[in-house]
Amino acid sequence: MRGEQESRCLAWVKEHLYGPDTRFFCRDWRKAAAMIECATPNLEASKFPDFVFEDGFIEHFQITASKENKKGSCHKQTQAEFHREMDYVQEKLRQELEQIPLPMKNTISVLPYEMDTPEYSYEMFQSSFRKNWEHHIRSLEKYTGAKNIGIFLVEYVGPLFKTMRGGKFAHFYQLQEDVSMLRFLDAYKEQVSYVVFTDGQYCEVIDLQQIPMLIKQAPKDISFEAGRYSQEYLMIVTDIVDVN
């Protein structure tokens, strides 16, 4: 079902499609790019898929590396609670300042706040990826529209994952090197043509028919782990008297 987050994610992918932040692992990358570019919102906004193009579709979903429950990911729940708390703090401070008798002191106060982050792990990333992928596969199986070319747009939300080699940081996570997830995706190559994976910094467009080759090429001595996630809110309060 299409909403703001789906449209925003596809717009980001389109904007970076031909830039250095996007890598293609396809037999014909120009064909894949053209299909992504021409995709438009499904007029039936509440139904699968989110976007359509001639002969195919794009379906978007988000994944996480935190625990998930009926309300969604702990990451998004914690983030939403942090934003609500900051709105409350800001409003309370505004009310308190309005009660201070004039003239006010010439002061500038800086009030820092930091979100308490949940636990993240590669295992929870895998679980979220698989669970959400399978959920959307079930929706695809019920879909009766054009689906000769199916594209799943997978958006990871959370701390950037690190690729480690010999206990040291090598580079940020790339799906095309993740043999475990590639083997999982390979089982769906008759139903889904491409997976577009983005973490908001980088983007990969993978032709599922190319997965056996990617598995052969993938490094054997790497592992993946979640990086540190930090979200801060800096409130600056000024009490300045007009001296004129």
C-alpha cells in the first residue's frame, strides 16, 4: 500500500539512479534503470503493488535490524517516542518562558537530548528481511495485474551495517556480498525479477538471475555487524533583552 514513505524512497532511488551511490548487478542495467524511472503510483492506493509500469510493478517495504512486534520495529517505535518527548519538552519550555517576568536576562542556553537506542544485530536484520519479503510474496501471489517483471524495493532503516574483515572495518554493507541473503533471494527468482536495496546512503539493483554469479564472486572472509546509531536533539533557548 502506497504512502509517503514509499513515494519518498522511490524518489530517492530515481534521483541517485545514475550517480556513484548506485550499483547495478544486472544483465542489462539500462533496461532495469528505465523500468524504475518510468514507474508511477498505483491508482488503487490501498492495494498491492505500490507502483506500476508497462508489464510490471515495484513493491516497497522497510526492514530493520531491531526487534519487531505487532506495532512494527522497535527502532521506529523508539524514534517516534523520542520525537513526541521532544515536542513535549519544547512546548513545556515555551510555556515556562512565557511566565518569566520581564526584563529577561541576556542568556543563551543549549539543552542536548539523545535518543536511547534499542538493540541492533545482523540476525535481526536477516529475520526482518525474510519475514517482510515473504509477506509481500504472499501479496504478489494474489495479484492479478501485470507481473512479468517484478521489482521489490527494500529499504533498510537503522544504523548503517559494517562489513568486517579480520575484525576490522572494510566498508559499509553491500547486499551483493551477503551470501546468506543471496541464497534466500535466489529461491524467488521465478517470481521477482529484481531487488533494489537501499539504506538511504547507497543503492544496489540486483537481477535475481545473476545471484549464482554473485555468490561465486562474494568474499569468503567477511562478516556483518550493526554500526552505532545516534539521534540527537539540540534545543537552543535565547533570553535576550532589546537594549534599543
